[in-house]
Amino acid sequence: MTCFSFPVKRRKRSWQLSVDDEEISGVHNVKIYSYQELKRSTNGFSPSNKVGEGGFGCVYKGTLRNGKVVAIKVLSSVSRQGLREFLNEIVMISNIFHENLVTLYGCCVEGNQRILVYNYLENNSLAKMLLSGGDGKVRFDWKTRVKICIGVARGLAFLHDEVRPHVVHRDIKASNILLDKDLTPKISDFGLAKVLPANMTHVSTRVAGTMGYLAPEYAILGKLTKKADIYSFGVLLLEIICGRCNANTKLSYENHFLLEKIWLLYEKGEMKSMIDPSLGSDINVEEACKFLTVGLMCTQDSPKLRPSMSVLVRMLTGEVDVNSFRVTKPGLITDFMDLKVRKNDKPLSSPILSPVLCASPL
């Protein structure tokens, strides 16, 4: 069991930043890198070293003076929200270690520079390598997909059940699942993560995440529980088995939303038609349908009916019989959008909630 507290008390070098009048101090137990060292390691943050890009900024591959290859995440210097997420990420993962979580090596804080240094993961993200076609060099056979599904489930179960206080990630999606050289999945990007204090089942917070992965009850009420992560994991599970994004408007209307399509086929007993055809004969159809059923369990409209992550791990590994559970209608993105219109006839204003039809790399 891993425990951590806020802030971490250690005698090593510490640093302090301020946001307006609010002073945020922390974390004492991470290695501090100089900006010049990280600049050298990336050949001046050369575009040829860039391995990912997103709303937060860019990620570069770097080689430190000791020969260690790292991933260097350079956050945007103009975002005040980015500073909070930067500090939040350090606090969240500086003390926790698990095979299926990224490892934070350290950070850089000089002037307006906010940089995080992680272990380098050779095969980028699920979004890029599986859902966007990758470079054709990585083959996601059935055995590999099972390994990825179970690995992500174990990482989330660790955060939900073993870390103290428990952690809710809040942004589980394909672009936040990174892959090492052996295609072992690592959950990344803890900038939006929240802790659940002892004896509390939920926290009320501003809504943050990515449309399509958001649990409807969280998107509507801002009531965050572990079940929000479980919903997101269910959508991710469907994506991995089907080999496509959770939403894609380039397809015919009835195929726009993966979760909605899977549910309709589940009711007809025809889910196997959605299994990624690129798997060919390298597929255990019965097991694949079981994984799709688990995905539906995770996304049920009632949060109380969604199994815990520890139970889901046992389902995916065959220790718990999936067929012993009843599956009810999922909370569908189309229902959420209809409710949003009925409530105020206005779109969600937060830019982080703008619809994402296909996850972008990293």
C-alpha cells in the first residue's frame, strides 16, 4: 500500500511558485533539473525530438548527461490553469509507483518554465498507435490488447483502492495511455487528478475531462466519484477491442458513437460484428465479446451498478464470471447532449469539455 500526504516533508531542495496572491508551495522530494540541462538533452527542444503535442504544450525525447533517455513535457507558459495542473501532477505521482503508471523523474522551474521529466515510453500512446493507425510497425494482436486492457485496469485499481488517500484520475482516455517498448500500458497525465479524502465517497468540483469519456452524472452535476473513472475506462475498453475512436462523425449517423452502437448490438446479440476486423483470425471471439460486455458494465447509466476497478480486474482476468452480472442501459452521450439542451439551450462553456471526436496523440 502506498501513502502520501500534502505537502511532502523532506529536507531536499524545495521550490515555491505563486499564482496571483495565492502562494503554492511544495514538493520537496523530486529531482530539480536545470532548464539548460533539459535544453541540451533535447538538442534545443528540436522539432525532430518532439514526440507529442496537446493543449498542455509539447513532449520531447531527451537524453540526459548520464545517458538516461527521458520524456520531457514542456507546459505552456501562458496558461494559469497549466500551473495548477503542473503542481497537481507532481503532488499526485511523485510518491506513487506502479507498473501501469508513468514514473515522474523530476521537474524544472525556472522563470516561467514549467517542465516535467518522465520515463521515456517508446511506443507513444494508444490514441496514436492504435486508434490513429500508428506507423504500421506495431501490431496490436489479441494477446497485446488483452494485456493493455488488464494493465490499465490494474493501474486504476491501484489508484482507487491502494493509494491513500484514494485518487480519481478524471481524464482516462486513449491519448493518456502510453506504451513502453513491450507495449505495457502506463496511465499518464495526472494534472486533473483529485484525491478522495478519507470517509468521503465523492467530491464536488468543476467538470473537467474529455467529451465522450465523461460520465454523464459527473458532466451534469460536477459530483466526482471513482465511478467517473470507471465510465471512462469502459469507453476506452470498447475502443481497444473495436480499434476505433469512441466518436467519429465521418461514419454513417448510426455509427457516430461507439458506445451507443455497441449497446444496440448487445441487445440484439450481435456485438461480435464490432470487433476490430484487422485482428483477422487472431481473435478469441468469446473473450472479445466478454470484454465488450465489461465495457458496457462500466458505462451503465446508474453509477451504483458499475463494478469497482478491483472487480473489473478480476472480470478481465477470468476470475469473476461476467455473465453473472446484469447489464443495463449505458449513459449515452446523445442522452447527455439532449439533456444539456433541455436545461439551458446553451453549449457547455468550458473549453475542456468541447467534443473530442477522436483522441489526439499524447
